[in-house]
Amino acid sequence: MPSFKAVLAYDGTSYFGWQKTRSGRSIQETVSQSIFQISGETAIPEAASRTDRGVHAEGQSIQFSLMASYTPSKLQRSLNAVLPSDIRIVNLETAPDRFHPTLDAIAKEYHYRLSLGIAQNPFHRLYSWHFRYPLDLSKMEIAAASLLGTHDFTAFANEPEKDPQCTVHEIQMQFLDDGRFQIKMTGNRFLYKMARTLAGTLVYVGCGKLPPDCIPALLASRNRKAAGITAPAHGLYLHQVFYHPEMKKTKS
């Protein structure tokens, strides 16, 4: 049975996250319906990350299988022709043997974007958190340095986790030319809403609500209430997923 590996970009505004739910439209269900529309086959795609309601993606990796044989280029064109305009397959190829988009991922990169200042550009309102207060980048960088490495991230997860240990490889922050601010986070895995809570905590440090040296105590506390806000979903983007060399790296 042919198996395919695809990279999706999507605007998550109108969706209840990746995973199929009774609450409303999901990315997974919409992609599955499009596959059925062109092939007549029921395929449930698996994804590298179960993004939350309202979260966007620039490089979400997925896998699905079909009984019929398709060339990747034809399948990509056909799916994009029937998918809603806010979801696009930006790359599609035959999947390596036994490929699983979640289990084979070795790292994920998220971007979180904020609009700064009193007035938000209306074209950014669905894609960044409007934050009106000044941010001190130097304080945020001190806090971010303490998040790097392998830690128990219970204090940054919104639900109990059997395995709360994660490794954060990199956090980079910068002011963008369009009046926005970006936090780039790369790690081997992220707990439920961890990326948004990391962003919210760093923003609280930047605006003075938390001290820049608070991170070691937060990690040790394992207390979610001690950390910062869970930043709004619409500012978060799953930017890229990394795989072992033999699985190739997929990106937007």
C-alpha cells in the first residue's frame, strides 16, 4: 500500500486544531475528506503535532496511505485543487519505509509572534498576539538561557504528563520590521500548550511581571500556576519538523 509524506501549511483560524473533534472542523478531518474526494478511499492522516484550536502551521508533517497508486506530484496538485484555500500541501513525496511523522521526529520548531504598540495592524490581528507594553529583550534572553537543555517542564504544561522531560535546543527572539516581535523555539518535543506557556512566560519577563532569574525556581516548582500566561493560540506557528537524515528533513 503506497504511503505518502506531506508537509502542510494552514491558517488555523477557522479550525479546532489538528485532531478530529466533535466541537467543529479540524485540519485532520478536512484533509481526510479531500483525500476521499479525489480517491474514494478513507484515509486518516497522522501528523507530527496535534496543534490546538487557532494555531497555524507553516510546516506540519503528515503521513497517509492509499490503495491506489499516485505519483506524488499528481496527488499534490489534485489535493490542493479540492482543499479549502486556507490549507495547502506545500510538499508531497513517497514516504520512507515505516515512516511515522510523530515517532520519527527528532525536533520541532515553533514561532510565536506578537504585535507591539498601542495600535495593531489589522492584517496581523489573526496571526499575532497584540501586546501593548514594551519588552526588554535583554531580560528575556537571560530567562531564555535558563530554559535551554533538558528539564522537567511540568510548570509549563497545561495538563499532567507521564513524561514531562523535554530538551529545548534553542530560543531566539527578535523585533521584526513590521512592528511585530518573534520568539523562535526549537526542542525535541513540547508538552501540551508548552510552547505557548514558554512564550507567555518570556513575555511576562520582558514586561517586568516576572524577574529574569525566575526560570530555575519555576522549573523546580513543577507548578503551572507559578509560570506566566498561556499565550493566545493565534500567535503560534508550527514552523518546521526535523527528522533523522535517513528520514529527511521536511520544511515549508
